[in-house]
Amino acid sequence: MKGSVKIMLSYDYSHFEVALSSDEEMDAKGVNALRKTAQRLADEAVRQYKKAKEVAEQRGQDAYNKAHFLQEIKRIEALPEADRTVRDLAMLKQYTDEEWEAQFTHEYDYDDDEDLDFEE
């Protein structure tokens, strides 16, 4: 027999569908292996969707968090050096770092975080 499988998942009002087929002759075990591969791909789609949604939420807060950070820096810089706390000094050190803005930048484009070799 030739195998064909279709997996459909719904998650958080989104729908994911994976359809796989093979022109090779296969037994029930082969079709079952094809089904497992399709299920793993659908599960991976849901995992990536969750991560993309989480990053989108973080991105929505980036402008606010950056403005708050800069406001704190101005407050700390206005303090006499003797009145600065360890936290204040850490924030100033972080601010002088060339990469300080990276903490307010969240990007994700459905990147594969792992090897997707599902073959058994």
C-alpha cells in the first residue's frame, strides 16, 4: 500500500495542518512512521507559534522598557557618586556597554531551534 497522512491541530485559535504522502510501497508500520513525522512537524509548528507570540508580546513592551531604562539612567546620573547604590552603578555600567539596546530588541522569524530530523 502507499501511505498518506494528514494531521490537523488547533491551538489558541490558530490551525496547523501537515499532510505527508509517499509513493513508496509501505506497510502499516511505515504509514505509522509517516504519521508520527507529521505529528512532530505539527507539534513543532505549535511550539514555534508559542515562541513567536511570546516574542511579539515582549516586542510590544520594548519601547516602554527602553524609555524607563533611560529615565532611570538620567536619575542616576543626577545623583552624587557617593549616593549611588550598587544597582545604580550596575545600570550605569550596563548603559556604557555598546550592546545595551539589545535588551530592548526582540525578534523571531520562526527559526528552527533544533534539528528537525524525525526519521526513525
